Amino acid sequence: MCGIVGYIGKREAYPVIIKGLRRLEYRGYDSAGVAVIGKGEGLNVYKCKGKVADLEKHTQGKDITGTVGIGHTRWATHGEPNDINAHPHYSQTKDIVLIHNGIIENYAAIKENLIKRGHTFESQTDTEVLVHLIEEVKQRDGLKLGHAVLAALKQVVGAYAIAVIDKNKPDEMIAAKKGSPLVIGVGDDEYFVASDASPIVEYTKNVVYLEDEQVAIIKRHEQLKIRNLKDKEITPSVQEIEMELEAIEKGGYEHFMLKEIYEQPRSIKDSMRGRLRTDLGVVQLGGIVDYEAKFLKAKRIIFIACGTSWHAGLVGEYLFEEYARIPVEVEYASEFRYRNPVIYEDDIVIAISQSGETADTLAAIELAKSKGATIIGVCNVVGSSIARATHAGSYTHAGPEIGVASTKAFTAQVTVLTLMALHIAYKKGTIPENRYRQLLFELEAIPQKVERVLTLNNTIKKIADIYKDATNFLYLGRGYSFPVALEGALKLKEISYIHAEGYPAAEMKHGPIALIDEEMPVVVIATKGANYEKVVSNIQEVKARKGKIIAVVTEGDKEVTKMADFVMEIPDTDESMVPLLSVIPLQLLSYHIAVMRGCNVDQPRNLAKSVTVE
Ligand code: G6P
């Protein structure tokens, strides 16, 4: 969480930083701040509680000139969101300023020591301690800024992506990382530093992904230098990124979330591109080809993920068990990592993550790896920490997802898991050839069916208007639709702040049924399939208690349509692919309800897109 941006070069730094911060706001928006070193007054620091737009207002009419600077958008961990806790933070002399994404776990001990040495602190943050430590080491050992950062970081336990500038060194910026992401853009006589590539792509496509425990010494008119914490020089590896600018802009939509919902026909297609070969009757997953033998021998698959990605893992469980006949467990990464799980060398661990930066997922991977399991990644962000930490994997290729509530990343994850499960099943011989081929064609038809689901938008808007003031929602589904019920409820909670629960429809009678009265909207995924009649009975149980039924049904449905207050019809498909269609009306429902309630859809309160703290 938290977004950081830095610039050094020939342009004015402030506009580059502000634009970059706006792009990184999905990472946190509790406060924002900027520091620029100008010619006249030297170092100017501005920061305030609130969003980047508040920071812009705050800096109006002030001196923001300078060609080197750093900026930050915060998701608060240590210390409440206020002006003082906002980054950048000053050193004791106020000469050095620093921005930070991550957590310094041993900050209390360092702070105590520094206080003994005469340091005074303004904020409650762990970050302020780090910049004081850097200055202390610099002065004590007579070090240059880069080496002082390096020496200070050796004392630090925790995670960080930082950028540091010194008022007395306007031609230099230091950046470092461990655990949190940091990308350096290498332009023409200019450098950019950011939490991801989105603030950089507009200026250059050449980037260096800093590795953990590396420090970049970035000097004006000089080559980029990187050293590790052992003070060994590392040759920077410059890579070209593919991200296009239009992918990170709203493109005429009111919100990123809506744009991303509408992108799904394309993003699902992109996640199948070159992999689903109906012409050859095969699935080609180049990223895992060397690990196929491990899959075929695996006694168990363990999915680890958080949030929406965990829901995709649940769909994966149904897919792999049904088709590949491999037992599956689906684990919250945050629980898995701390409970001494039993992991065998012939286990396959599939880590699912949109951002590829989720701290708990990353830690769970390291644990599983240390026990000898094979780790496969299903990530969206190319080159992300999780993608690099896994043995192999398949990217989802959904394109940048900016809205905090995940939409297109979910359908892309489910698509990739479907491809994987079918492929492994075919190789294992656990699926008849004709069924396999039929499913490949079914999957190929999904993007076009998603297009049809999106035409429900106006109907869904009307339903949203009727239920927008409800205080609770229940989401029910069975089989493949159970994870979709969970995901539908999560979407509503995240962006509209309405309490919602997702439940297996049959389990409702063991608790949630007590909540049902005439005020309670119950969203039921009641599409055609093996459990259809059972779900019909569950709907009757809700109706008997006067609950309101909003049902997702298969086109042409009669039975549920008669009983439901409202229906959203989706095209017919194979039961195992229904999640790719049924989740979309639920995304739209939560979107419209949130908009009608005046909520900030793309930046819901307290949340962040990339959770790099545990
Ligand atoms: C945060 C985001 C969710 C996301 C979850 C896991 O909570 O707001 O949208 O599902 O993290 O993130 P990941 O990047 O690992 O998929």
C-alpha cells in the first residue's frame, strides 16, 4: 500500500509527481505529499490529509519549482491519517526527506536509540524514524547519502520501497526496496521512480525493476548505479515494458471500475490468447510447460490467495477436482503462513494475485517453497514480486486494473485456471476427449457471451435503484456459483458499504435464514445446472419468509423467473464456466448501488488495491 513517485531530470518535477500520484492513488489515499528541491528557497515540502486533489489545492500559489522531487500517497499503518503523519518525512536537520511504502517493524527500538542521541520526532510514523536513522549514520560515519541509506537499511527489519533526497544534493536521488515494489524508469537524461510503471509509461518504456535489498544511486547526467546491501555493485537490467497509456486512463467511462467491467470481453480473450487453440484441439500454457510432470504426479493442489483472488481459487478448486481429479485446498494466505501447515514436496501450490505484491501471499509462497513444494503463479502484473518468487506460472494478461474493487482480474484468473485445469485433465486422461474439446469451444465462446451480459446494464441499474437503501444483502449460490456469491457480496461491501454475506444456498438454513424478512434482498445465482432444483427450493425458503429475490438465471428460465422479484438473464454455458458470466451482473449491481449512494467507487474508504503489509 502507499504509492511513491520520484523524478530527477530536465523537466519540472512537480507535475510529473502529481500525475504519477494520481495514477497510484489506488494504493492508498489517506494523505498525500510532495517534496521538491528548487533553486531559490531550497527544499519545499507540502503535505496534507486527503487525496492528491487536496494536495494540489494545498500547493496552489506556493513554490513548487524544481527538477528533482518525491511524492507519496498514503494508506495509513502507523499513525492516523493526518497532515503530520503524511509523507515526505524530514530528518532531524530537515535537510533530508524520504517517502516510504512498507513497514519498519523494529522502528520502536531504533526510535528509542535515536531519542537518546537527541533526535526529536514530529509524527507517529515508522517512516520518520528511518530518515532520522539515515541522517544519523551519515553524520556519524561521514558517509555519502547513498552509503548512508545502505548502512541504515542494514539495521532495518521490515518492508520498504523508499526514495530519498537531500537539500544539499539537488543532483541526486536514492531509492531502495525490500518487500515493497519499486520500478525505475530510465529516460533520456532523466529518471523516474515509482511503485509501479503507470506513472512512468508516458515518458519512457525502459525500466529497471529493483530487487529486494538493492539501493539505486540516481544522479543527474550519470548512469544509474545499483548496489546491494552487501555494498556489491549490480549491473542494472533495463527491460522494455508493454503497458500502453490508454490502458491506465478512464477512456470516457465515469469510473475505472465501470471501464474494467466493460473491458471483460477483451480481457478474457487476452487471457486465452495463444493458449486456447480450438483449431488444434489443445491448450498451450508455455509458462508451466516445464512443470507439467509435477502436475501429473501431484497428490494435492493448494491455492493461496487473498480477497477476490481467493474467490477465484475457490472456482479453481471446483475445476481441478472435477476435471483433473486432484484434491484441492484453498487457503487464505494470511492463515496459511502462520499455522505451520503440512506441505509435501509433491504438492503444487498455486498462488493467485492480481497485483503480485500482496504481502501475505508472498510470505505464504516463501513458506511453501522452503518445504520443497512447486509454486505456480497466476498474476496479472508482469514482473511483480509474486511472479518472480514462483517457479513458473501463467500471467492473466487482463491489463492494468485500477479500480480498487477487482473485476476483470477475477474473470481473467478464472479463465486461466479453467485453461490449466482442462489442460492437466487432458494430459492426465481424467476427461474424455470429446468433452474436453466441447469445453474448449465453450470457453472460446465466453467473451462474446460476456458482451451479451453487459447489455443487462440498464435493467441492473433499475434493480439497483430499488435496493440501494437496503442495509443488508444476502448472496446465495451452490457449486460453482458459491464462490460467485462470495464475490458478489464482497463487491457490494467494498464499494457501497452495505453489509453483505455470501453463503452456500443450502447452508442458509443453518443461520442466515434468521435474518430474512421483507426488507432483505437476497441475490441468488440460480442458473441451469445440476443443483438447479435444489436452488429453487432454497428460493422458496426465502420467499416463505418474505425475502426479496433478485436472481441470476439462464436465458429462457421459467421456474425461478416466476418466483423472483427481479431476474438478470445470462446466456447458457457449461456449468463450470458460469462464474465467468454470472459474476458480471453482480459487479454491475454493486457498481450502480455504490454510485447511487454517492460512494467513491474507485477509491472506497479504508481499502487499497495492493496490500503490501500483512
Ligand atoms: C486487496 C484488494 C482486492 C484484492 C486483494 C488481493 O484487498 O482491494 O481487490 O482481491 O487485495 O490482492 P491481489 O493483488 O493479491 O489479488
